[in-house]
Amino acid sequence: MKLITRVTLRLAIVLLPIMIIWGTVFFFYMVKEINDETDDSLEDYAEMLIRRTLVGKELPPPGNGSNNTYSIEPLPDSAGNGATISFKDRRIYIHEKKETEPARELTMTFLDRRNNAYRLVVSTPTFEREDLLRAIFTHLVILYMLLMLTILFVTAFIFHYSMKPLYALLRWFDKYQPGNGTDNMPADHQTQEFRKLTEAARHTIERAESYMERQKQFIGNASHELQTPLAILGTRIEWMIDNTTLTEEQFAELSKMRQSLHRMNRLNRTLLLLSKIENNQFPDRADIDLVEIINNEIGIYSEIYGDSIKCSTKLPEKFIVSMNESLATTMITNLIKNAFLHASEEGTVDISIRKGELVIANNGNEALDATRLFDRFYTSGKKGSTGLGLALVKSIADSYSFKVEYSFKESKHLFKVRF
Amino acid sequence: MRSLKNRSLLNVNEDFKGKLNEEIRFLVILNTGYMKLLIIEDDNSLREIMQRALTTEGYVVETASTFFEAEDKIAGYEYDCIMLDIMLPDGNGLKLLEHIKSLGKNDRVIIISARDSLDDKIEGLNLGADDYLPKPFYMAELSARIKSVLRRGTTAVSNTMNIDNISLDLNSRRVTIAGKEITLLKKEFDILLYFMQRPGHIIDKAVLAEGVWGDHIDMADNFQFVYAQIKNLRKKLTEAGADNNIKAVYGFGYKFCEATE
């Protein structure tokens, strides 16, 4: 869930009950005020009627257009011993309208000069009040809802606006790839927190890149520095083999040393090549026909493996890819070598190019660990394998943004390169 | 003592220079070994073993360990071939190469570099180097490169290669043994050429496979294809009565030497 959604949602959850409570309190306060007003006007009316009765003035006719009704009736003596006043909500029948309406009714007792008690009942219909309250209620609800929506909208807008630097930073992170550097990193210098965050991110990335750079340099330098001692060792062993009289045992030992050294040389050379690919030291490109390279390699490996491995191809006339020639050869060679090397006895190797995709397949028994297959020094335990071949393929493909995939289908290891 | 003797012989050779045509000169040089080499390499151990190995092969070998020492020697003497390490402590070897060429010298130059970098290679070859050999290398390989570079210097014989009664024509890829032409398959020819460039060296089969089939042949567990080719080649050489042949050495490698050895 996005932060902005979460904040808005939480705000809504908190605001809704508060708004409801506010609204309710306000509504009931309004109801009370309106009732008080009604009661006041009833009291005024009642007072006017009593005054008129006491001074013997004519009372207004019952239906005087105000919808107010009243009645005065004398009470037995025993009942009237003081002025009482009470309000009541009830439904009354209004003659003019000929229907029953809710009304507010005031009942009062009063004494005249001769101490005769009377009861005065005054009522006023409350449908206006009901209408008013209904209108207030509707408007209250609408207004409070609008208020809440406005608050949420404004909050979301301001929040989004304020968080712009963060989103810019996050977008930058999405696009970031190791080695890109921090040059285009968005920076906000106005907000303290974002400034700190940007600084921390920049710092972390710069440190990571410098570690990576140093590691790359270390591998490159180490391989370089090893070249001369390896040359010395090799040359000296060779000199002993060529120029001194050795017993058969000594010769065998030296030969084995030389073979190990040869392997070490190859490993070192491959590491150098890897570090050079990673440092983009193969900038020149040309239009390379992969079909030509493939056919050439198949020729070599068919010669080496003879009839024990059957190789079939489905290749177009030409397949031109723009890349460095020696890297193209290295990539194709390693894939084909890998296929021949790991095809079992009496096995098959199938090579095809279709829809811009090179597929090299060899038969096998079980799927390999696809997550580690392209790692350096991951080997299947086959003798003579450096464990760098597929790492090299991956590294070359990455440098040209080609996709290399491994899958295992129908007892076949499939290596796909999408150009 | 040895170097003095070589130097006087070299002078004799200098006298001949004018009289002999280039082919004879090359053959004399190749067979007697009075070629003068300069090794410019800052690593003492490597320099020493290179000198020892190349002296054993019959060359007169001088060495320099620094840029200035090398500059001195180049200015003062003529060399047939200079092996130049381009990473020197007191200067870039490529500068030295430029210097050699600016002096208008004909010295052949083979760059030896721990930086197996394409840029260096291209720059070096552009500056007039004759070959580029990345470290680590085998002496047999260096020796073959030196021979090949020296051969290129003598244009008249650049197309044929002779050892005793075996003669290879590199252009037409024809093989003549004791005056009679024999037919070799493509790989058989390549193998024979490889051995003839490295006579007397014991060649590991993995190195041979890489040299003939390409760098990426590194299947240590399968050399059946090498055995088969060599077996056929040896048979053809024996049948034709070649003086030299490929000899298996304890099963670890091969050596090109006299057939009777």
C-alpha cells in the first residue's frame, strides 16, 4: 500500500468518528435551541392569553391563521393551589388543516382575582420545526462529509507535494544499476529530512560502488601481478624439462606441475578477461555473423568428439549481431563447448536460432541449479572445467544487455540467448 | 667467455652479410645461432631464465632491466630482435618502442606484456612492433615467435621452413620430405608446423591442442583427437623417410627430434 493511501485512510478512520460525534452534539444542541425557542413563544402566547383573560379583554379566535390552538377551562377548587407549567410533545388535530400533526403543548394553571383556578392549554404545531431539523440534519451531514473529504483531499495533496523529493529519489533507485554512479541522483536541499536521506543514500551508494570498483580493480590487478610470476614458474619448469637430464620420475612430476600451471594460467587469463569485460574494455563493435562462428566451432568440436556426440543444427543463412568480435567468439565457444562437454556419451547437441534467439541444447539427466549456474567457480564437478565459462557468457551477455536463460526440458539442458 | 666468442663470430657473420644473399644469411644465422637478442624485462628472475633458455637455443642474448639501460643499449648496438616488456619501473615500454623506431633501426620487436590488453596490442603493433606475446608464455612459444619474426625479416625465405630433409611451404601448404612431396591433412600440416617451429622442446599435449585447435580447447580429459592426428602424422613421416619425427615423451607430451633419437 502506498504511503499516501495509508495516511489518507488512517486520517479518514480517525476523522469519521470525530465528525460523527461533532455532528451529533451539534445537532442535538440545535434541537434543544429550537425547542427552547418554541417553548418561549408558547409561554409568550400563554401569558398574552392569561393577561387578556384577567383584564377581561376579548380573546383571539381559535383559528387565527397561526395554527396555534388554545383552550381555557376552569378547574375544581381543590385542584388549583398554585401556578404550574408543563411542556409536552403530542399529536393534535388541527381543524383548519383537517389532519393530525405533531405539536408542542403547554399546559398552565392560573388563578383569577376570585381565586378560581383555570387550566390553559396552548399548542403549536411543530411540523415547521421538524422540517427545520430535517434540513439542518441533511445539511449537517452533507457539510461534514464535504469537510472531511476536503480535509482528506488537501492532506493528500499537500502530502504528495511535500513528498515529491522522496518519490523522485525512489524513482531514481528503481532505475539505478550498480556502476551507474550518483550523478543524476535527485537532491532536495530544502527539507532537512530529505536532505539527510539523500545524503545517506548517496553515501551508501558511493561506498558500495567504491567497494565494487576496488574489488574489480583487485581482481584485475591480482591477475596482472600474477602473470609475471606465472611466466617465471612456467619458463623455469620448461627449461628443466628441455635442458636437464631427468629421471622418468622427475620428469613425470615436472610434467604434472606444468599441467597444473597451465590450468592456473588459463584461470588467470579468464579472470583477466572477466574483469576487462566488466570494465568495458571491449568498446569496438562490428556486425558479426554468429552462424559463421557457430559452424566453425561445431567443426572443431565434431572433430574432437567424433561420432560419440551427434550434433544437429537449425540455423538461418546468416545471423548478424553487433558486438565485439572476440567477445562474440568467446561467448559462442563457451556455450558450444559447455554443451559438448556435458552431453553424455552417445549424446546429442542441438543448436538453433529462431526469432532472434539462440538455443543450445544438450542431453542430460537432471536439472542444474539455475540460480548458481552462472556464478563464478560453480562447477558440476566435471574434470578440467574452470567454472568460469558460463560466468564469462553471462558477463558478455550482460555487457550487451542480452538475456541468457537456462532451462531443463525433456531431458535436455537448454541455454537460450536472446539478442 | 661464451659471449665474447659469440660476439667475434657475429663479426664474422657481419662480414658475410654483404656477400651472402638474404636466404643464405638466414639459414646461416638460424643454423649457427648468431642472432643477437635484447631482453628488456624488469623482473630479475624472468629475465635470467629467458636469457638462459634463449642462450641455450644458440642466440646471443643481452639484457636490460630499466628504461634507461635499454635506451643505452639500443643506441649503442644493433639487435636482431628485442623482447620488450612494456611495463618498466621507470617508463612505458611503448615509449621505448617509439624511440627505437625514431632511430630508424630495423630491430625486430616483440612486445611482452602482463597487461593482456587489446589497446596495448594495437598500439604496440601500430608503433611498429612485430609481435605481441602476453604473459605468461611458454619458452617454446617465445622461441617460435622469435624465429617467425626473424624469418619475416628475410623475405626471400619467408615462405618455406626447413629442418633437415623436411621442408614446409607455408603459402601453398605443401610438404616435401627428402625431395618427395607428401600429402598431409589440414590439421596434420598445422601440427607439423607447430613442432617445426619449436624443435627440441617438449610440448605438453594440452598446449599443443591449444596451439593447433585454438585457445578455447581446454578439455583436460579428452585428448583422443590429438593422439589420432599425431599417430597418422608420425606414420606418414616415417614412411616418407623423414630425418626428424614427433616422439611421445612418457605420455605427457611430444618432442620433435631426430627420428633415430
